Amino acid sequence: MTAPPAAGATADAAPAPRAGGRRPGLPPTVRYLGGRVLTALVSLLAVMVTSFFLFRVLPGDPVTALTQGRAVTVEQLEAMRRDFGLDQPLPQQFLDYCLGMLTLDFGTSYQYRVPVSDLILERLGPTLLLAGTGTLIAAVLGLVLGTRAGWRRGSVMDRVDTGVALTLWSVPSFWLGLLLIVLLASGAGLFPTSGMSTPGVTGPLNVALDVAHHMVLPVATMVAVVYAQYMMIMRSSLVDEAGADYLTTARAKGLRDALVLRRHAVPNALLPTVTLIFLNLGRVVSGVILIETVFAWPGLGSLFYSGLRVPDLPIVQALFVVFAGSVILMNLLADLVYPLLDPRVRT
Amino acid sequence: MSAAEAPAAGAPASRRGLAWARRRRALAGYARAYAANRGGMAGLAALLLIAAAALAAPLFIGPGDLSITDAPGGRFDPPGAGAPLGTDAYGRSVLDLVVWGARISLTVGFLAAFVSVALGTLVGVTAGHFGGWAGNVLMRVTDWFAVLPALVMAVALAAVMTRSTLTIIIAIGVTAWPATARVVRAQTLAVEARPFIERARALGGGHAHVMLRHVLPNVMPVVLAQTTLLVAEAIMMEATLAFLGLGDPATVSWGGIIQDARTAGAISSGIWWYMVPPGVAIAVVSLAFTMCGRTLESVLNPRLRERQ
């Protein structure tokens, strides 16, 4: 898991009287932070390079794909290639791509003819809304159920909860989504089958209600498939704590079982869980692709999928970097948050 | 365990025989511990049943039954006498399709898990054994692969290469190995710290000897459990890629059937028998592998066994 800061571990929590750690000058926290940030930047660079070369080998020529079924002259094709920069030699294209990335200019989409950064900004909101709501509900549900199951490990409730969670975890999310559409949307007509909003709805309250109505099925699908991992993490880390001496002490003091759990066991068991939740968060953004495809949710996932078909190089390249970048960012945050949460790592 | 008895003078069997007897005893102990777990046994039984059905499929499903042009049934026949689970858009029996799909799903699942576990074990053991500069570089490469989102990466790879089952296996294998590499490296470090490795070195064992004869056998239990869990993941990924239309169009797979059902409009017209069976099949197989993997893990890892 996330390594505790080995470099800064030698210094005290109060470094002032000791006149610094091994290396005078830089406080250990700064060196720890700097190291983590540097590692993250190197990873991001590697991802950018991968993204460029990975998608250059995509079969199919974007220009012919875009002009399919239309009578075009050779001159027009050449002009399009020139517009897209595809007539340049590969090293030149790579240089342009790198320079563009540095200024957050991801180029212009081949199919929509708008800057990719605008497209991403436009689609980011829906994806974050869906992924955020889903993760929040799944994490809370998972933590509550995991605590319940881990504290009464081996009980009937534990077995039932674990069994249900593992079964749902084994269900393909796209299939569950389709099933929910059949049963509740096109069948019972309780929810809309796709999209994020109904055209013609006005007023802030109505729009919010409309979006919430559209969100029910995608979020339910996501939560059902995903909550098991949060639950299993919480359960096993609570089980890890179960034999600890401080719990025996707490019980010996005469604390009620519920208090022992809430005040002593859960805070300690939460530490590894929170780290793992952060590590998972980065994957959520790319994991939502499938759900967006099934429910035609106008987010980054469906944008990526539509870009892959052309292939719309600027879109897929940029989104690959965004998806991988969110994993890197969350890993970094997990590394940075851990010392704040766990004083034992700090000292 | 019984290693102390081995050097006793006048031991009845050869050294090799003793070693085998010890292994047999250990294996029998694991088998007993495994059999005591009901979930694990249920998973194993389900897997054996499905594997048998997949292997026997060619005996009762002819090529004509799966042909798009001259399948026996009518279009979208509801479940009935001829086809217990109804027929699809081309008149093929959905039951036949699902049974046939098990062949692809299991093959891809096993091979992809094998590819990624082999790769992960190689990298993990090497990085753990050599440590230092080389190990660091290997782990940095692993970290970099671990950051790439698996689904996005697999989708991209499957789109880049020709559409075939092999492509799917490679795409899954290449994206899933970093987790194994990390687990194996941690285990290798733990094993290498133990005194018998030092003894082997002192007796003149080289890198290859230590890695193959001492580290690998001790890492294998972890790897085995990891493989079982990975198969479930690989089957899910295969179905996902096939559902996204990136699978081999010529083969019948569970994800592909769901995709076909979706494009044929089964969703809106309520033809549930076209869509439900393949999804249930994926869920059952993936759950069975997960149960087996978790049970194996708890049997082979004494720390986990105590907790159960």
C-alpha cells in the first residue's frame, strides 16, 4: 500500500529543538511532499508519451472516416490533413502535442471541430456528478455494512451481507444497467431510459429534479456493483483490529460494545480504508465509461467511446491523459492525506 | 514441520521420497481446510459443472445450431419445447449460445489470467530478489502500468489491434499484471529475509537457484490465489470488451450476446430471454471464481485462516 514516508521518518514531529533531521535546510515534510509530487509528475509525463504513441497506431485514417460517403477531391483531403497537422512528420507532431499539453491546449476535435478542452470541460460536470454521487453513496453504504459485518464476523448477518455484496460485485455493470432499463424505465415507465435531462424543462428547481430523476438508475447501477469493494476493505480492516489489545482494555474499562466499536475500533480501522478509497477514486472516473455508454449519459466516458470510433485522435489522447491523470492525482492525494490522518506515520 | 525427522539415521525412505510425503501431507491438509469452507466448495462445484458443459458442448451443439443463416428456430421464439431459453434474432437457441459462450469466456479468462500472472510473477520475483537499482526500475515501470486505467487501456489496445480473441487475451493480460507484481514482490521480500535463503546462499546457491528453488515455491500459494481472483476479473473484462463491440465478431461470447440483444432491440421489446441468460452466466462464473479465490487465499495464508 502507500509507503509511509521513510525519508522523513527519522525526524521528530517537533523538529525545531533538534535542529532538523539528517539533512539540514529542508524540513522533512517538504522533502516528503516534494518527492511525492515529483514522482507524480514523472508518471504524468510517461502517461502523456504513452497516450501519443498508443493512439497513433490506431487502424483507420481519421480523414477517410470523416469523409465517408461524401464525394471529396484529393485536394480537400489534403487540406483536411493539413488542418489536423497529420501531414507533418511524426517527431514534429509529437513536439506539437507536447507543447500543446503544457498549455492545456489539447487541439481541435476532428469530428466536432471545437477545441477538445472545451468539450472536456463541458462533459466533465456530468461525469463528476454521476461518479461523485455514486461513489459517495457506495462508500457510505460499504463502510456501514462493512463495519456491521466485520464487528459480528461469522454471524448470519455477516454471511448474508458478504454474500449479497460479492454476488452484486460479480454482476457485469452494463448488464445490470440494461436490466434496470428494461424493468423500471421502458417496462414500468418509472424512470427515463437515457440521457441527463428532458428538453424543455425550465426553472432551477425543475431542472435539478429532472437531472436527479435521470440519475437514479445510473447511480443505482454504479452503487450496486461498486459498494462491495468498500465493504470488503472495511470488513477486513476491522477484523484486523479485532484482536488488538486496546480493544480489550476498552472493554475492561466497562465500555459498552457499541462505544468500543465507535470510539476505538472504527477510527483505527478507517485509516487503511480511507487510503484505499482514495486509490479507488481515481479508477472511478474511467470505470464510469460503461455506465455512461449504457445510459447515454453525456459524460467523458461516452465522449471517449465516440472518439475511439473515428479515431478522433485529439479527443482520445486528451481523455487518456485525463483518466490516467485522475488516478495519479488520487494516488498523490492518498499519500499526502495519510500522514494527516495517522499521527503514527508522522512521528 | 517434519523436516527435523529427515536427517535421522536409518530413515526408511530416500530424501526425495520424504520430501514428497511431506508435500502430500501439506496438500491433504490444505484440501481438508478448503473442503471445510462451504462457499469455496459451492464455487468449485459450479466451476466443474460449467467447465464440463463447455467441454461437452460440441457433442450436442452442431455447427448448424449456431449458424446465422440456417438456425433451426424462428425469430425471437419465446422459451418453449424446442429451445428451453427461447431463440435470438437469427433463430438460434439462446441456451446453445450461452453454453457455447462458456468456451470463449473460460478460455479467455484462463489464458489472460495466466499471461498476467506469469508476467507479474516474473517482474515481482526479479524486483524483489535483486532489489537495489534494477528492482527500483522494475517497480517504477510497474507503478506506471498500474496508473494506466485498465478498462481504457484494454479498450485502446483492443481497438488498435485486429479483432480477435488473441487480442482480447493480450489486452487483458497486459493491463492486469501490475497488481500481481506488487503482491509477489512483497512476498518475495518476506521470503528472502528468512534464514534458509541465507543458508542456500552460503552453500553456494546462485541467483537462479535461489529464485527458482526457494523463492518461487514459497510465493506460489499467493500467486495461485491471485490467479483465481484474476480469472474472474478477466472474464468480466472480456465480456465488457465484447459488449463494447471490440470482440471477435465471428465468435459467440457472453458479452457479445448481450451486445447483440441490445442492437436487436431486445431491451425495448421486452425479449428478456435473449438478455438475461448471458448476464446470469457471467455473474455465476465470476462469483464462482471469486469464491474459490477467497477460499484459497484464506486456506493458504495462515494469517487469514485464523481470522475466519
